[in-house]
Amino acid sequence: MPNPLSIIRPLNLNSSAGGVSRQSVNKDFAAKLRQASGQTARALQSTANYIAPIAPGAAILSAGLGNVASNLTSDAGGAPVGIPLSGEGGDMIKSMGDMQENLMSRSVQMLALQTKVQQNAETFQMQSNVLKTTHDSKKNAISNLR
């Protein structure tokens, strides 16, 4: 009986079958990845545009995503350009920082308001329980008299 491993041959990817040379096709993975990333950025931009009227900072996020999408899908083929730290981009970063501080301030205010509402709800629940117990006691006293 022949050795089963003796019939295994290495696979030649650049082989020719019937006189036709076969090679794997170059798919240019980087271009496909750049295109998919650009499409994703555009989808995120449309989502940010949709929520811009109700979410603070969504308009700036949408603009940034549009910039990223245009850089990724450009035909230049270069690396995406980062956010500049001076000029118009610096103003954008400063305004984003101001918006973040404003958002944090509002979050603290909202937390204080939420705590106060919770305290009021607990007080209301306690008063409701006391009144219910008083009512039940009076009702039982009256039904015991009959």
C-alpha cells in the first residue's frame, strides 16, 4: 500500500493549465478599504444631519464627517488630511471645546434636577402610603363596628 503522504503535492498558484497562465487578480485592497470607509463616513454624516436639530454638537460632527468622507473618497489616493490646529480648523477645535464645556455644565444641572425630581417622587410616594394606610385603618374600623 502506498504512503498517503507521498501523493500530496504543493499547490502552485501561478500554474498554467492547458497553456493558459493563471494568476490571482490584484484587487487593490487599500482603495476598496478607503472607499468603504468613505461610504461609512457619509452614512454617519447623514445620521448626524438627521439628529442635528435635537443634539448639541451634531452639526459640527456632521461637518467633520463630511470632511473625512471627502478625504477618503477623493481620487488623489493620498492619506486623509488631519484637522489643522491653526486657522479655521483651530477655531473649530476651540468651538468644540466650548461646546463640550457647555454640555458638561448642562449635564451637571440636569443631574441636580433629576436628583430633586427623585426626592419629590419619594416624598409623594411616602405621603401616598401614609394616606392609604390611614384610609384602610378607618375603613376596617368602620366595618368592624357593623
